[in-house]
Amino acid sequence: MSKELSPLEVAKQSVDPYAGEAVFARLSRATVEDITPEEDIVMRWHGLYRQRPAEAGLFTLRVRLPNGVLTTEQATVLAGIAARMCGGRLDVTTRQSIEVHGLPLAALEGVFHELRAAGLTTLGACGDTVRGMVACPAAGLDPDETLDTRPVVESLTAAFVGNREFGNLPRKLKVAVCGCARHCVPVEINDVGLEAARNEEGTLGFALFVGGGLSASPTLAQPVGWIAQDQAVPVVKAIAAIFREHGNRSNRARARMKHLLGEWGIDRFRAELESRLGWAPRVIPGMALHAGSGRDHLGVLPQKDAGRRLVGVPVAAGLLTADQFLLLAKLAAEHGQGELRTTLYQNILLPDIAEPAVDTVLAALAENGLPVSESRWAGHTIVCTGREFCNKAMAETKKPAIRLLDALEEALPGRPARLRISGCPNGCGQHALGEIGLQGSGVKGEAGLEERFDVWVRETSPDGAPSFGRRVMSRVRPEEVLAVVREQVARF
């Protein structure tokens, strides 16, 4: 790694990224033009991004939700913020977070006070730190699960959130924990992946994988070895320390964990990890990475508690209105145990619904634009933020996706493909993992950039091994996307 730091890395050296309280107090009386580069760093570490259009001076706020869990009271607070800031819109993300758009500087101090009072945090939801861990949203509920991963995720979250030791990494570090029998967590695309597995003696622990990622060069995570459950926190901390000290700080385009693995190789990485731990993860011959199934927990599902049901609610493009979010909270309070969960596929779970109340819950959801069915296109589609708010996107995604899903539901009911839509090559919508992927691109026109989409197709490996799709069409006009998707579905 070059020792010459990039300008951003130089700025990061003199910043306490967690000094948000003083920064937000000052900015509440400032303008966007007054924000210093150092304050911009603090804002990112507190879950804030500048959003398009720049002249509006507004921000997107991302709230971190370990295990995707939030209470009805917390959901009510978020719905209230969304109603005031962005016309009542909330977005569920692929890392089980909730995003709210349209926050002005003057509102930030008050919003963060509301979040803290509700027991919510945004620390590490953005920025060069350990991001929110993703895990099966049905953990602890699914009768078929391999392992309830909630305790591990809670321990990892406690170890990293607000921890200055890991507050300045070369880039973000994404961690996934999977104990789900249907492999709903795509461990293969995370910097660090823990997948429930047994060793040769039958002890249940984790298979450890490192170096996965998407963006313009999708890369599958590599196996490191088997670890016990109580070793998860020290192992992930050691990996984060390796990344902190050896990741590329001169070129952000080469600063992810997958790039370090590409330079070192897995054997050198194992040796470095062993030197820090004082022991080595057990290498088990044939330990393979399962492909994330792309299957969410949708519909009315059994729970370990026989008198309760898990209701998986499809959410088109991950978009909810404040009223819909309030309804979900109300149903969870009245017919469940006051808890909601977000999923990695931008949907919502209502756990612990009393069996006699299921029909009442389903009727209320359907009446408010959230019909529940495992076979709806909405539940099998992931959509990134897109050009509406994201400064990197080349195409708008959310609103066109909803129109596309409505058309597909009418044209191909009950035949949903795993559709993934990204606004640019960075792949936040995971287009390389979809059975059908749409990646935003563009061409220069007389009026400026004209939106187009590249089409990706992924065929499932016969042995279940993880894989990425391939580009089969380029620069498809938005109005032609429906016909192209229908054509690809017909080929399955």
C-alpha cells in the first residue's frame, strides 16, 4: 500500500467522527455552504448523505437497526420524522436500515434528539467504519433456522458502534451473519461473513468468509475457516484491525477488503489473522460458501411459538408512506408483541402475530396498499435509491420500479423473478445477484444525459455455488424495460 494519503484520508486524521452533538448544534444555525470538510466527515459517520439536487441543501438520514429490529414506539418516531421532512416517505434498505430523505440542516439537531430519546442510532450507518450488520430477520422465530444469530449480532454491534478504535477505516466494512436454513443472507457479497456451520465434531459455530463485494468488479468472499460462536467478536475485531492498518488509503477505488485480499491472497491473510489472535480458525476441507438464496420470508409463516405467526409483508421498491409505517406499528402493537423487523430484501416482517388475528392483519394491510403474498413481484425485487436522491446514480429507479412492478404483476402474476435494480455500476441494488438485473447507464443526448439500463441475467449454478450474472444487453431505453424483462422471464 502506498504511504501517501489521499486528501480525504488526510482530513480524516484530524477529525473525531463521533463528535456529532457540537457539529449539529452549530449547523442548525448555518447554511450548506458553511459546512467544513471536517464537519462533512462527521455528518457521514452519523448516517447523513447530501442528496440531489445539491442546490436544495437537503440530506438523507440512515438509521441503523441491529437485526432489523425496531419497536412500535421507534417506528412511530420515524414515521413522524418522515411525515415532516419528505412528504411522509421512508425507504427500507438492503442492510435492514430505514432511510428518511429531505432533512434540512436546521432540523438535524432536533431529529437526532428524537432518535436518541427513542433508543435509535445512526452511528456507523454511513462512513468509513464498520457498517450495520445484516442477519436473518426471522432469527429466533423461524422453526427451521440453523442458529439464532441475534446474540452474536448484538455483541458485534456493541463492539463496534461508537468505538473510536474502528472509527477510521480505509473504507466501509460490511459484516453479514447467517443462521437461516433458507440462506436468506447473501454472505458471499460481504467483507466479512459468518455462516452457521458445524465442525467435524458436530459443534455449531460459524464458517468464516472474507473479501466479498459488488460494485463494478463483483467478487465472491473466500473461506478462512471455522470458528466457535464465542470467537465471533474477537475474530471480526481482528479482521477490522487488519483492514484498518493495511487497507489502501491512497486510492479509494482500491480500498475495500476485497482489494486487500486480491493483493495478499488468502494464505497471507490467514497468517496475519492467526498472528493477531494467537490461534487459527480451523480449516475444514470442503467448507463451501452457500449462495444467498435471494428468498425472503414472505407470506404467513409458522413460528417456534405454535400460537403465533410471522407475517412477511412485500414492500414495493422498499418504499413506505408514513401512514403505512404507522399501520404496521399499530398492527404489531395490537396483534403481536410490539416489534417490527426490516429485511435484506427491503420488506417488513410482523413477528408474533396471534394466530386468530392473522386474517384481520392481512385485511388491514391489503386495504392500505400492502397485500401479503409470497408470489408478488414486489417482495422479490431490490431497488437502490437512484437518481432522485443519489449523487452517483445515472438513472432514476424507485418510481419507475413501482410502475414496472405493477405492470409485471398484471402481465405475469404469480411468476416473480428475483429482480434487482441499480442506478449505476456501484450495484447498491445488487443487479449482479438478480435472476434479472437492471443497471443504470446513460448516453449523451441533446438535452444532456439520457437514462438507459444495461440488462444482466444470472443462471443458478447446478451445485448451488454462488455466482454473479452477466450483462446481456446494453443501453435499453426505460420504456423498453418491461418488454425486455418479460422476454427474459419467458426464457427461465
